[in-house]
Amino acid sequence: MKLKELIAGTKPLSLAGNDEVEVKGIEIDSRLVKEGFAFVAMRGTQVDGHSFIPKALELGAAVVICEQMPEAQKEGVSYVQYESTEDVVGELATQFFGNPTKRLQLVGVTGTNGKTTIATLLYKMFLGFGYKVGLCSTVCNYINGEAFPTECTTPDPITLNRLLGRMADEGCQYAFMEVSSHSVSQKRIGGLRFAGGIFTNLTRDHLDYHKTFDNYRDAKKGFFDLLQKDAFAVTNADDKNGMFMLQNTAAKKTSYSLRCAADFKAKVLEEGFEGMALEIDGTEVFVQFVGRFNVSNLLAVYATARMMGRSKEEVLVALSTLKPVNGRFESIRSKEGVTAIVDYAHTPDALVNVLSTVNEVLQGKGQCWTVCGAGGNRDKGKRPLMAQEAVKHSDRVVITSDNPRFEEPQDIINDMLAGLTPEDMKKVISIVDRREAIRTACMMAQPGDAILVAGKGHEDYQIIKGVKHHFDDHEVIREVFGL
């Protein structure tokens, strides 16, 4: 692709050099630059990409895209200046990779909880319908069943467009992706055209980055503000921010609810640890999921599939065959009758949702145990709240490590315990070692009890002192249960 084709449709402040130069690749990480590539210098929260321009040139960059023109310009290299490279990098990336979202229908899912479940179930459902489909999620990226590891919820614009471009090249007709608040704020989804958007719910999270809840909320809303009039927007009417998200969207609006008036409705008829009988839009269906929060997730999937033109009957049949996403309310039962549940719940609200479900199923016939922690180098304000909710909704609680990252695990635990009263502490023990904490709960629980192991879900690692170590809650539970 020639440089003039790459920047067509954008408004550079200036261009020095030849716009006929062939651009063989595009990167924002100077270490990945190769001969003939364009390097985009971005000002990040930690480092300024302009300081890596010499490195990119050393590796063979033919084009430098920047906000500030270097005083010394290398002969034979073209320089393009923009007011904000963050604003334009998404457009450049989508142009380079052949405008993938004009070649497939992309649906984004945003909210605090439920993004992974909804995006993954839609991916599995449309695969089941016989389409070629892509998925971009926290757990893993997929193209027609082939897995590609992921590092974050929503990748940088280059990685994201490369992935979507490959999906389109391989014939995917649909793609589903999680849209994080960070990605909206940092313009990572710039240049993408969404066929639809889904809002799940909004509770406290990522305040270490957004600073205030309003900033976090407005970042989520920003996604719907980007939707065009030929797109659709599906929102959770049960969340107090549900309708706020759609205030300024040009997309066609629709809603789902378990509790109030909405376009798509559902209610729980019967539930157990093996699944639930639901009524969705007046028709009964049995699903292999547990919990009212999952009813909301499934209803979002149902509403979205209907908005994408699928019939009520085929969507309900598909819902009945779907299985829980890895690390989302996965139950493991011991030979003695103790049920352990692995769930990614890592916010106070998510913990309440899962524990409420556990207690609804137990109906007081067994004790509810919770093993949980909080991540290091993240929002410290939610730590005491996590402990408070765990104690409030459990009979016994084991506070332990999650991903301490660069913090001392005991310091994180102390922050959690600071939110508890002396009375609360009577049913709490703290064990720094997560493996030992899970083992302790599993060994102390009695037949008929349920143990929620929260916080890590699908993750098969722990980050300690910045180093990833293999650790899988599922493996530890099965080992203790002798399975």
C-alpha cells in the first residue's frame, strides 16, 4: 500500500517526503518495526513513542507518523504529522488492513460484568448456525475455531485491525468482541464500524485508571455514541445506567430485562447447580447455566441474535445447547457431595451476583464458603468492599491472594480485612498462599456445602513480583477432590 493510500481520508498537518513510498506494515511498538514499515509515535500514559523514533528508523522504518516533527529527518524517510496520533491511528490501521469491518459484521459488548460470556456465547451460537465467525475476548481470540492468545480485553488498534483483517480474509461473516472502557478512552476502536453494540451493566471498576465513576461510565457511553444509524444498540433495562448509555446514539435502540418493561423479557422458573428452566418471550427453555446474572447474559445474547435476524425458535434451541464459558460459574462436584464453583468475579457487584446465586440454589441446606482476594496495582478502594460483600453473603470466608503483581500479598489482604468488623472476623480466615487457601476451604466444607473460588476464573496463572507462574483454580480443586 502506498503512503498516500494509507493516509487518504485523514487530515495530516504536514507531510515531508514521498507519499508514493510503499508501506509494508504499520506498528506502534518500535521493537516490531521491519524494513519498509510505518511507525506511529504515540504519547502514552507511561512513555512517549516519539522517543523511539530513532529505534524504528534503525530497524528500517520508511515512514514516521508523529505529532512533533523530528528536528533531524533521515533522508529517504517520509514523515507525516498529525495533531493527535491517538485520534488517527485506528483509521490508519483499518485502512492498512483493508477496512475489515466493511467486510464483516462486528458486534461489540461493553459493561463491567458479562462481556466475555455474552461475546463468547454469540460466537458459539453463530458458529452453530453454520457461519464463519471471529471472537475477540479477554480469554482468547478465535477465528473459525482456531485459537489465538490474547493479552488484554481489547487490543491496540494495530493488533485489533490485523486480527479483524485476518477474520475478513478468511471469510468470517460475523465477529464479536469485548469493548473495554480503556479501549474507548484510548481510541483503540477508532476507525471500526460496528453493526451493533450491547450494554451489560455498570458497577465500580478500573477507577485506578478513570479516577471517577462518572469518567468510567462516560467511557462506556462513548462506545454507543460512535454507533451509526444503520447499527443496533441493545441495553440492559435492569441497570440504572442502561438507558443513559443510549441517550445520544444514532443506532436503533432495543432493551432486555428480567424486572421491568422491555423489548425482550425473561424469568426464572426453576434452578439448580446443573442449570435453569427459563421463560423467554413467553416460551419455556432449559439452559445449562446457573444464576440470575446469567439469565441477563443469555437474554442479551437472545436479544442480539434476534436483532441480527435470527428467528425466536432457532435462537431458543441454540441457547439450550450452549455451555458456560471457561471460568464463569463452572461447578466441580466432589465424590462426597461438596460443590466448588470457579468464577471470574473480581468486583464487589460481580461477587454479590454470584454469591446470591449460590445461596438461592443452596436454600439454606448447606453452607456457602468463599475464597477470594483482590488484584495488586489496581483500584485499592474496592478491596474492603470485596471483603465486606464476601462476609455478608457467605457463612465462611477465606481471604487470600489473587494476582498480587508488584504488591506484597499480605498488604492487599490487610486492605481487604480493614473493611471488616470484629464480628465479621469471626467467620474469616486469611491464608496468603492461594493453593493452601483453596485446599483449606475444600477440606473444611461438608457434604451439601458450596465453595465459591472467585477472582481468577479462566486464568491459568498468578502474577507475583511481575512474573507469571502457572496456577489454575480448577486444577487445585480437582486435586483436592481427588478427581
